[in-house]
Amino acid sequence: MKPPASPKTLGLSFRRALLALCLLGWGTAFPARAEDGYRLWLRYEPVRDETLRDAYSRSLSSLVVQGRSPTERILLEELQRGLKGMLGISPRVSEKVLEGSLLVGTPGTSPLVAGLKWDKELSQLGKDGYLLRTLPFQGHRATVVASLSPLGCLYGSFHLLRLLGARQSLDSLQIAEKPRIQRRLLDHWDNLDGTIERGYAGKSLWKWNPLPGRVDPRILDYARACASIGINGAVLNNVNADPRVLTGPYLEKAAALAGALRPYGVRVYLSANTGAPKVIGGLPTADPLDPAVEKWWKEKADEIYRLIPDFGGFLVKAGSEGQPGPQDYGRTHAQGADCLARALAPHGGVVMWRAFVYDDAVDADRIKRAYKEFKPLDGKFDANVFVQVKNGPLDFQPREPFHPLFGAMPHTQLAAELQVTQECLGHSTHLVYLGPLWKEFLDSDTFEKGPGSTVARVLDGSLEGHPDSAIAGVANTGDDRDWCGHPFAQANWYAFGRLAWDPSLSAQAVAEEWARLTWSDSPQAVSKILSMMMGSRETYVDYTTPLGLNGVFEKDLHYAPDPGMVDPRRLDWSAAYYNRADEKGLGFDRTRHGSDAVDQYHPPLPGRWNNLKPCPEEYLLWFHHVSWGYRMKSGRTFWEELCLRYGRGALETREMKQQWESLRGLVDGDRWQVVEGKLEQQVKEAALWRDKCLHYFQGFSHRPIAGETAWIGENSP
Ligand code: GCW
């Protein structure tokens, strides 16, 4: 719609009527538009509350963006799209600040922003940070988004749109934001053939074949989504890396993707296979200390930076699950990482060297191995190396204590690896909001330097004064129309970005933001959705791995339960290795009488976890082999408590579905139906988990399953 020719001559009510017509028009112009989830949290749905809409429209009546960089062009378009969608207005683009202007820019690109003389505050916020303020400006009331960089301005613009989306007041904004973690990456486990390892939302977004000639336009929407939540890096390929990604033709393809992502601030990284000098370089060895190998990596880095000047660096899985590594030549992880780091250093690139290793020669307890291999190497990594550590010491389980390497390598920059894709959390079928899991991890106290030495502080560099910092999430995106395969899995992409930017945000606040932007601005709908989301992870833990249990997932797929599974390939891939069910009880003894994993942590944690009584119940079976008759805090026996948790998980899943049913009509029918179908399956599978696990464990406990009679028939059609 064009704005009225002369707004002053039109009465307010007439304008309102016009606007109402316009809003109605959207309803009728696109009545059948399916809500297919494509728009993620960037839906920009109309503000129905007239008073609020008028207030917003008055505050944002013109846009002043003086910079002409691609990023500033993008933010202008995004603001126009957002305001058109939410307010039905197309604000004038102007060079002058008038009443109700939104001014966006950097002191370098906008004389108007420079005139504000905010340089000192802006420099404290760094290049990604921004100020978002309302203020009187040359006699007018204006809103300003200012940053040292166009990217910071883009982040600030998305913040403003988020406020509108959440229907918050713009009246007196005094916002200063900067990310606490510098590198906020999505790690894509995408293979060159388009498949995705642990991907549950279709094929890879990167369509390698038509590249570099054609970049799928969808990449731009991926980049927008990333930028809107502050994600600033993407590792394009699987850590089980095909060495061919480092050959010329693939580098050109990667460069084309980098070009598309660049204006959105998303830098490209690649997973590198340490065997590449041999496999694609034709050298007789890939020994990181061999001068020819060193030279090969240097030349490779030079070639990459000629094509991708802002290339982020390499992610490396080495000496793990069949991948080659420096150990093949009797070298350490540090020697391997530093060889690559020296090649990247002149260009400003980094190496993210994964600590996901579990060589069974190192220790009989799998979860102790990475610590034992890496801790002695502290201080031996070059300055541009991150050691990238999964949140827990095992492998992306529904619940684990934090990895003991956090807090154990003060002289090394540590990056955290979280898993956004739900490998052991119900793939794209089960509704599990991961915010609470990640918060539990980020807020964990390592006690490295006494109380308050949280994982978040290790990660943001503040605990040890490291200049750089990084966090990565294994992406859950694919080419499914709704990106993540489940409307609620989008929340995990969103939450990863928001928590990477600011680990101090609460899981609930992030969920609320997401729910409003993604589903509805109705407080009733939001509160129901929120209560479903906030309980979902604990519910999932209850019906799959309660009380610190682990390793009950079926072989390879990691979806269904198989607590008795024995994997002939490796003992430590077998369920029984982890749950240790026997006539006495259940759980892995990691106390000082057992594997002594507790002593990989700083005091007071070993004391707390080594003894059954003070050990938090959520970690009970992680650290202890608990006898079936052990008295829990509740007064119930351990067996009864186990039954109760499994039963509770299944029950709560049914309740979650009932809650969703009460949302019918409060959210769009298309997505409602999709979620309903998935919840139906989740309810069935939660009951299956409960039954299969309890019956298996009952074979050892020989005790009656409390509550079972009430469940019988629950799964029959
Ligand atoms: O647990 C395993 C996953 C693998 C994954 C590996 C890793 C990319 O099952 O699919 O490989 O973790 O993180 O390297």
C-alpha cells in the first residue's frame, strides 16, 4: 500500500480504517497461504493492537540509512520488510532526521551518527556491538541504531524488529549490546553428496553441484536467519571430512557461498581432513612435522585466502572414529593443530581442533579419555587454536555433567560444541527445547578459580583473559521447507544463537521471545507454548534416561531404546557398557572405588559426586552403581523412583499433547496439524521407551513395575 498522499489532511479514524482495510487485505490477498514454517521467527505478522501499531508507526515514520555497504542495504530491506509486515507501512527513506525517524549507521558511514559523538561508547561495544536508543535529535524524537560496523547495525536492526515482534514499547530505549562470545558458529555435518550426518530435516542447504555458478537463493534466507540471532560463522562440511573439499573446484564453490553469506556477517569455515596432504596432495605422508606437509598446508591456506579473504579457519576431527590424525605419526594433537595454525596465522584464521577422542588404550572408562589426552597439552597450542569440546564428556546425551576439560586447560582457548540437531533427543519427531540443557551446561561451576568459575566464563575468555572466544552448535538445518524438520526444532536454532550471543539470558526468556515471534502474539498462546517448551527436556530425560542413566539408545540411529544392545564393533558403543545393569543395581561406578572420573573435576565437585548421598539425583547413575533397594530422597527405593520417572515422562508427554490440543485455533492450522501429528508419535514412543527400558531393567531388579497396570493398553490403537 502507498502511504496516504497527505496524512495531515486525513483524520486519524480514517487512517485507521484504511490501515484496517489494508490489514484485512493481507488476510484476503493471501488467504490460502500455507504456514509452512519457512519464515522461521522472521514472520513479521501484523500488529493487531491499533494503539500499539499507531505508536510504532509514529516512532518509525522514516528510515535514515546513509551507509551504502551491502550490509546496510540488507538492513534497510529487512527494516522495510518488517515494518511493512507488522505495521503495514512503507516508511520514507530519507537523508534527514525528522520526527519519528529511525537512524541507522556507523560513525564512518553516516555523518549523522558521527555527529552524535558516541565513539567512546561504541568502541567499548566492539565491532559487533550496538547502541539502540530513543532520543531527541535536532528537535525531533528519533530512534538510533549505531555501531562501529555495518554488521553491528544489522544486529541492532534485528533487535529493533524483535522488539516490535514481541510487541514491546519503543518509547525509551537505552540498549547497549555486545556479544559475550566472539565466534558463534554453526557446524554443518553436511557431506559433499548432499546428505547430512545426523541431519533430520532433508538434504544439505548447500547445493554443491550448481555451485559456483548458481548460489541457491535460499542461502540468503539462511544467512538472514543466522544474522538475526547473531550467528557469525558456518562450517560448511562434516567433521568426518571428505578431503576433496580442499581441492580447487570445491574451494571455488565454497567461495561462492562465502560471497553470499558475507554481507550477513557469516564467515565460512571448512572441516579439514588431516590426511589431505596425502589424499589430495599426493605426498607420501601427512605427518604434521614433515616440512613438505607443513608447506602443503601453507600453500593450501594461501590458496583459500586468495578465494575467500575472510575465511574463518579449519575445524578438525583427528584421531577419532576412524579419522586420520597426528597420532598416526606418533605426534600429539598440539603438533597436529599447530601445523595447521601456522598456515592460517598470517591470514588471521583459526583452527578449531576437536577434543572428541576416546582411544580405548587411554582408559577403560570412555568418558575419561579426552581429558587424559588433552590436559597434558595445555599451553602447547598456538594462539590461533581453539580446542573444541562437547558440552559433556560422553556424547550429546539428554543429560551429562559438563566436560571436565572446561576448567582444566587455563592456557588454551576452549570452544564449546553443542548439538542443535537432536541426535539423541528424538530427531525431528520429539518436541524437546534445548535451552534448559544448554543453560545447565553454561551455568555449571567448574570451580577452576573458586566458586563462580562457570563454563560460560571459561568460554567467553573472561576467566583466563583469553582475547578470542568461540562456541559452535551442530546445525539442525536442512532443505526441508521448514528448515529443521519440526516447527519446534526451530527454537533450538534460535536459542543456540541467542545464548551464544549472551549466555546469561534465561532459557525461558529466549523461549518466550521465540514463541511470540514464531507462533503468536496472544499472551494465552505464548504462555501455553512456553510451558510446553520449558518442561520438554526434563520430560524427555524422564522417559529416556532418568536419574543420570545413559547409553540406552539403539545402535547407530540413536533414536529408539535398546538398553541391552551389544555392539560387536566396540565395547564402548554398547548399551550395557554404560548402564551396567546387573542383579545388584544400575549405573556406572565412577567414584574413587570405580573409574574415578570424579577426580577429573575441581573440588568441591569430587567430594559431592563421589558419595551417593550428596550426589545430585540427576547424576546418580552417571557416577554410581546404585542398588535397586537404595533409599532415595523421596523415601522411595531407587527402583520405585526409576519406575516413577519413566512413568512421569510418558505421562507428561501426553499432557504436552493435551496442551497443544488446547492451542487449536490459537495458532495457524497448518503448523498446528504438523505438531499435532508429531506429538501423537511422541506420546506413543515415550510409552514405548518407558516399557522397553523398565522391562529390560526388571530382568535384573526382579521387582514389580510400579504403576504398570495403569499403563497397559496405552499403546494399543
Ligand atoms: O557420536 C558421534 C556421532 C557421529 C559424529 C561424532 C562426532 C560426526 O554419532 O555421527 O560424527 O559423534 O561428533 O564426531
